[in-house]
Amino acid sequence: MHATPLMPLPARRTFRLGAVAAVALALAYGFALPLPFFAPLLALIMTATPSPPMRTKQLLGLLVVVTITLGVGLVMAPMLRYYPLTGVMLVAVGVFVSTYLGVGKGKAAVSTLLTIGLTMIPAAGLMAHTVAVSVVQALLIGLGVAIVAQWLVYPWFPEDPIGARAAKPTPDDSRESLWLALRTMVIVMPPVLLAFVNPSAYMAIIMKAALLGQQGGRVSAVMAGQQLIGSTLLAGVYAFAFWFGLTLWPSLWMFVLWMLLFGMHFGRRMYGVARSRQPPSFWLNVGTTMLILIGPAVEDSSGGDVYTAFVQRFVLFVLVTLYAWGAILVLEWLRARRVQRTSAA
């Protein structure tokens, strides 16, 4: 523990990312928590930005905000059922505001949590109120487990004292942030509407759409295809490799060790330990998408057709990603035309 500062900072961040995800997975599956893959998924999202873990006061504040948001999601389920147009408009406004928090205020993790809460909970509520309550509990417990994992791991791989204070992201300018928030809303809403029509069949794409919206809000139209499509396809390859490794010796310990290995693999590329042509957001999307594919597959292994369900989810993810790419291209083209007309006038 005293020798940790001798380790280079990128290496510490790499070990921390993998260890936090592995500890969160061990706690979630070891205690048989509901929807346990939420814990390592949230751990990856919240640990990706290099910074010290939340203190108790900050955690309580985040839990209050997320609880309120999830509660609003519960309330919106009856509204979507009886007043669908009003409910959809409120969800769209909520996605816009939550995205603006990420791109305009530099609160990426909070933005992702709010977007998931505002879209997944109403969809679950359309199936049954008890299902929505279960998802709310799973998200809150998963968030708490992710923070606890950060508290346990961070003392072993801390940030530099100066770097920890200077790690706050720089927000974008106001007009650009509003445009990116609007673009993200257009990316997220159609897949969410599809899930609202048939929640039991398309629930998984809500999480993917929310993550795509966050990633798509930060890439240019030129790079959107390479980053969005490339990261989704690569996530399928990693998910298959993860599953193959897990089938060699199916146990909780091997599950945790594979998570540690893959988490460190993604961290090496996110923090510059290994050279990569892709930005950190690309590898974060690969890791989160891999977990969205692996988590339900583990649940299906108790009695369902794992491979058929895996292929169906992956095909849906690719289709949603293609839509997100097309939406970015069209919106940026319309924006460029408007700028040209304004300049000509």
C-alpha cells in the first residue's frame, strides 16, 4: 500500500478500473442481488473518469437525486399508459435535461444514471408496477455497491494529490451543449419508444440506447460511424470471448477474475498504458456493452437458450447503433445547411 505512489499514474488507473469492476461483480453476484450486472456496469461508468470516490455526503446527495428521478419514472408509467403523448414528451424533456448535465456541466456519470432512470423505469412500469419497483431497487443497490467497491479499491491505487484536484472535466459552451443534448434526445427516444411498445422484448436496448446517446453526444459526424459501430461490434467479440472463458470453468471466482482481466484490458487503452487509435469513450462503450450482453446471458444460463438470446440482443444493439449513426449524420447535415443559409443571408 505504501509502494503504490511508485507505480505510474496510468497503471494505477488501469488496476483501479479493473479491480473496482471485479469487486462490484463479486459483491453483487456473491450476495445474489437483483439484476446483479448493474453493479459492475455502474462501477465501470463511475470509475472511468479518474477521480477519488464520492464521500458520504456526496453519495447521499447522488442517491437522493437518483431516487427522485427513479420515483418520477415510476409515476410516468401510468401516464404513458393512459396519456402516451404527454408521457413521451416528458421523457424526452427529461433525457434532454439529463444529457445537458453531462455535456454542459461535466457530470457524465450522473447524466447516464438519470437517462437510464427516466427511460428504463417507465418501460418496466408498463409491464407491471412490481417489475418497475424491482428495477429501481436493483439500480439503487447496484449504485451503492459500485461506490463501496470504489471505497475499497481506491486506497490501493490512488490518484496523485495534484491530479486528483485537477481532474474535473471542462464543460462545453452553452449553445454547443444545447445542440448536443438535442441530438442525444433524438438518438435515444426512438429505441425507447420501441421498448415502450413491447417492454419485455426490447428492455435491453434501452440501456444500450442510453449509453449510445451519451457517447454520440461527444463524437463528430465524421467519427460517429467508426466509434459507434466499431465499439458495438467489438463489444460483441469481447462478450463472446468472455462467455467462452467463463464456460471453461463456470464459478463465481472465475467470473470475478475474468472481469478483472477484461476491466484492466479496457483500462490499458483508456488511460494510455497501451497505444490506441480510439478515444477513451470508445473503450468505455465496448466495456459497458459487453457487460449488457454478458449479464443477461448469465441469467439465461439458469434455464433459457443462451446463444439465441445473445444473438438477438446483439442484432438489436447493432440496429440501434446504425440508427444512432444515421441520426447523427442527418442532424449534422441539416445543421450545416442551416448555417450556410444563415451565412448567405
